Amino acid sequence: MPGRLDQLGAASAWLARFADTLALPHEMRYRLDLGLNEAVTNVVSYGYRDAGEHAIRLRLSADGDAVTLEIEDDGVPFDPLAATPPARPASLAEAPIGGLGIRLIRAMLDECRYRREDGRNRLTMTARPRPSPGLGQTP
Amino acid sequence: MQMNVSEIDGGIQHIRLSGRMDMAGTQAIDLRFTVLTASRRAAIVVDLAGVSFLASIGMRTLLSSAKALAMKGGRMVLLNPQPMVADALSTAGIDTLIPVYTDLGAACQALAGVAAG
């Protein structure tokens, strides 16, 4: 995909088609979509030091009941898994506006890995089925 | 992304959002939402029942409006998020900052006494 924020909708639609093909449960496609949106937003917003065209390579793969999204970009080196997410604010007044994306990626995906290779960032995020929230507790 | 506003008895603003609150969706409503919620003291219920997806950019909009509103003596509560949206709100810690209700009556009760002054 072109490394632009206005391309996020098209990337989500591509993920939805893949999820349809695999008949993925709603909660898994939601978490993968969130990972895609947050990770690409970070790359495009903070990863580029020039105004030139950039491309982000996306790859989805299924292995058993796990689905992995790989995001490869040519931005500045950045490991979202090593960054410290902001502390949970105790009140609205002290709540920082931002820093939520990294927290969401780490919590909503089941396994995340980062590598810097050949001058590129490669983030892989894997989702495995979880019980859908709101369906009550399993005994 | 759609935004629909009505006023409930007692001066409470009921804002219904629907659609995907991702980058494009949030940009589509951000200015109107901010003007409506953050420009004056108000009691506001943000109804999320129609929101199928909520990214951090959308949470930022909710959070910054709730902060601005609180500074003016107003208050915002969230109503009826879909299960995955509720999960994301709780993961991000938003639900401890902006109360979440599943019942309009309870949400209005929480806003009693806050309405425009």
C-alpha cells in the first residue's frame, strides 16, 4: 500500500476480504484491523523523514486457527514493542492525549514481533481465537 | 461516519455516532463533534451503539473533548459500545476516565445537575 493515511480504508477493506474468505470470527478480524490501523498510522505519522513517496508492504497469512499480519516499512528504525506505553492515567485532567495505539497493539494481538532488516522495519502481529467479549464468562 | 444530535429532557445532549471511527471516520466528524462537545459547559451522552470500529484516533477525539468539557464544568459519558469497542476502550483505560453506561436512564442520571448553566 502507498504509505499514506488516506490509504488506510483500502487496507482495512483488503483485510476484511481476507477475513471473509477464511470466515474469521468477528473478534479476530476486529483485533487484526485494529493492529493494522494503529501500526500503519504510527509508521506514516512518525516514520518518514522526507516528503517523498513511501510504500508499506502488508502480508496476511493463516496457519491453523492463527492469522498473522506482517507490516514492512522503510521508515526510521522504530520498535513499537520496545517503546514504553504511557502509564494509565488516574484522572481525566492528567490523561495524555495519545500513546494509545501501542498499548492497543500489545494488548489486542496475541503475539507481536519486531525485526529491523535490510534497512526496513518488519512488525508481525498474530491473532488467535479468543472468547468473544460480552458473551458471558465460560465456566 | 454519521453523527446525529438530539436533546433529552433536562438539557442533556444525546450524540449518536455510527460507522467506523477509524482515521477517515474520525476526520469526518472531528470538527463538528469538538465544537458541539468542547465549546461550552454541557452534559453529553455519546451513544456508541452504531460504532462498529474504534481506533486510537477516535479515542483521542473522545478523550480531548471530555477533558475540555470537564474543564468547563461539563461532563461526558459513553453509552452502549459494541462488545469489541468496549473491549478496546477498557484496554486503553478510557472507560476509567469517561464512564461507560449500557442504559440511557442511568447515563442521564449520572449527568443530573451538570446540564448547561
